[in-house]
Amino acid sequence: MAIIGNMVVPQFMDRFLARTGVEGQERGTPVQPDRQDNLFAPVTPLHRTHGHFGERAKPRAFFANGQAGRAAVVMAGAALFFVLGRLRA
């Protein structure tokens, strides 16, 4: 959803992700103190390619050109207003 939102309203999504991005990556449980990380040096042994949020990851993502995404949203909004106008009349 963040990718589609960024195609349609990029400035809003930049501000939204700046406010909520860090909390969205945090977990409620602490990690083990001896866990390796790549903050100061690369992790040399094989490590997992999926983290704690891997079960929520999707194998595919929808992709559309930013201009096409914005145009689709404008057209959908226009169609919605048209239908609402016809229902009201």
C-alpha cells in the first residue's frame, strides 16, 4: 500500500513514513544480546535473508507508472462523483 500511495501522493507519503516508519520496524521483544548485526562490519557467516517480518512479506508487488497511478486515481474519483451525482439527481 505504501508503494501505491507513494505513486499517487508522494509528498504526503514522505511525511507519513517519516512519522511512522521507525515504529513500524520495531518489535515488542528485545533481540538477543549476542546477535550479530552489520552496523560496523559485515556479517560474514551465512545469515537469513528474511527477518522477523518475513511472514508478512508478499512474493509480488503491483507496479504502475506514477503518472498512470495518479491518472487512475483522478479518473476513479471523477467516476465516483459522477455516480454520486446521478444517484442524488
